[in-house]
Amino acid sequence: MRMPALIFLIRINSSFLILHFYKFFIFMFRLILKTLWTRRRRNGWLLAELILVAVLSWIIFDPVIVVTYDRHLPLGYDADRLCMVSVGMLQPQAPGYDAQATDSASLMQAYLNIVERARQHPDVEQATPVLSFAYPGSQGSSTSTLMAEGDTVGLDLMYVEFLPHTHFFETFGFRPVQGSMTPEELSNHTYGGMNVVLSEYAQEALFHTRVYNKNLRCWMTNETDTVYLPVVVGAVGTFKYTNDCRPVPVAFEPILHPDILSSVNDMHVVIRLKEGVSMDRFLHEFRPWMVRQMRVGNLYARDLQSYDSINRISEFGTATSLYRRNLSIALFFLVNLCLGVVGTFWLQTRTRREEVGIMLSYGATPRRIRLQLMGEGVVLTTVATLIGCFLYLQYGLSEGLNKGSAWMTSTMPCWVDHFGLHFAIVSLIIYFILLVVVLVGIYIPARRISTIPPTEALRDE
């Protein structure tokens, strides 16, 4: 019988505490509203200042929040263990130049031999040739438009070329898609003339499914209106082509008849390190090794970069300067916002010493005084943010919200592309920033004046 009685007492006490808290909240809320109305002239200026700050915060923080979110999305492949070797070709006047080994077949064989030598290094797990200017992380791009068979709505895609049977997909570490071949099987597949491999969201955008099946076909036209019917032979998990943009649809096209002479300036070897190998140590030790070992015929290894470095260079070439400018403006604005708003509320709070002294003389506790002053700040901030965001909403409805730095439409479902969700998330972030700034500006002086003796607070009254 003791346990039911104890549970009953706990429920009674909990109900009493909830009721007490509710009555205290209602009392404080009414007192806060009454005080704000009594001081409506001074509070009107504070409200107008906060409304202006809320509108400016939208203009400044929206692009920074969106691009920062895009940059922190996962790449979709394991770039931490990737590095790239750039391959160059000797000039005719260079020592060791072989004039008999300049045809396409000889250069191609030399190129594949260089890849194989990199693959045999004890710290290397896998390596693949990249004979193109368009690859994940590059500043170059190649685009095309595909349509699902039986559909007339086209989808713009990035096109990435690869050499079959060269461990391309497993070297980059792409993820498999349900129903599709594994990355190893995709690399070793026997491709036909009109075969493509799609990224996951490209497949979903075209065929409205993420599960691969063998009946997926799409079509395209060229400038002479010739119709092609590429067969989708597989799919890989979604990934970011560049690090500062959301994933875009990508189609991988096999190079069945490579012409190395037309791509002599775009020869690379992508290397995946073994688990546990330090990238810094590898770069330091591999450079002198590749100078000695990775020269075949007229081709030689000329440069080595980690993929993290490649992604940073790509970011800098696309939107880094704009992002840094916006971030600098946002930080500058945030500092001035903190100084301005904190200073304003600090002074407003300190001028209420006599009012606080009266409250203390009537028995109000310091904690209750601080709660009331901070509650006034919360109400003002909430009302100002609602009005400021509503004003910016009128602009957003006509001009749209920030879409990030992507120059191609992403097919990845994202809150940035959903107007209502985008507006709500950025508004909440702005509200949180303003609320923290205002509460800091109130709490510090409120803590001081709520602990002084009433006689000192009323000395000048």
C-alpha cells in the first residue's frame, strides 16, 4: 500500500508545482506587458531599432547561412584518402625525348604504365587514370541534357568521362545504390557505345526512383536532331561535384576510344591511400619517389596534390571570394549588432535603478526583478523579429530567397529550396541571435542593480 500512496503524493506535488508555475507565468506576463505599455515611448524606439536590425540580419545572414550549410554537407566520397598526380609530356627539346613514341597508342600505354606504377606503391590501395578536365572536385565542367524514355522534360547534368576497367569507381570511393552493381563491378563492366552511369539523385529526377533496375533508358538529341537512347547500366550514391555546392545530377560516360593526343593537358592519376596512412607523410615521401619511378616514355609525373587541397582550390575559383566577403560582412555586422544592441539595452536597464529600488523595498527578490527585466526584452525581441521577418517576407515572395552558390540546379531535397521551411529556419536563427544579444545586454546590468540595497537605489529619487 505504500507505493501507491507515494505515487499519489508525487502526482499531487507535481500538479501543484505545475499550477504554481502557471500562475506565476501568467502574473509575470501581465506585469511585463503592463510595464512595457507604461514605458511605451522609450520602448517604441527600442522596438523600431530591433525591427531594423531584424531586416538587416535577413539581408546579411541569409546567403552566409545557405552557403555555410552547403559547404558542410558530406562530399559523398572519401576525399580524406585521395590525392592526385598530374601527368605532363616532355617537350621535343627536353632531354630524353623519344620522337618515336609520340603516337596515341604509345602515349596511352605509357600513361597506363604510370598508373600501374602508382598502384604498386606500398602505401597505395588503388589508383585510376582521369583523362579529362571534368572530374569530382575540378574547376572544369561538361554538361548535357537527358530525358527519360517517354518523357519530354529534360534534366541538365554534369558529364564525367572515365576509362572502363581502370578501377575508377572504387578508387573514388563512390557508394553503391540499391539494385545497382557495386563500384568494382561498374568499373569492370563491359560498356557499349550508349551506356551511362547516373548518380542517385539524377536517377531519381529522371525516373522517380532511387532503386536501380535494368529497364532504365533515356534519350537525348544533338544539334542535328539525331536521337540517342543511352542505356543506364548502373548508379552510384549522390555526391558533391564541388565542395561549396549541393549535389547536382551527374552522368558518367565511358571513354571507349580514348584520344590521348586531344587530352594531353588533362592527364591525371587519382590515388587512394591505404587505411592508416598519413596523408602528410605520404605526400612528403611520394614526391621524390614519383620523380624517379613515374616516368615512362615521354610522360612523367609533374605535380602531386591532396584532394583536400584540390577542393579548396576549386572553392576559391568558384565562390570562396564572395563567401568570404559575405562572411566578413556578417561578422562585422554581428559585432556591431552586439555592441549597439547590448549598449542600448544596457543603458536602458541602468536608468531603472530607482524603479528597481522601489520594487526591492516592496519585497521583490533580485531573481524576480531579473526575470521581469529579461522577460521585457524577450517580448520586445519576439515582436520585433516577427515584424521584421514579415517585412522581409514581402521581398522574398517577389524576389525569392538565397539559393546558394550553385550554378546548376540541385536535385537533392533540401530545406533551402523549400520556401516556407527556408524562411522559418533562417527566421529562427535570426531570432535566436537577437534574443541572445538582447538578454546579454539586459542580464549584466540587471544583475548588478537588483543586488544593491534599496536605500542606495533610491538615493537620488
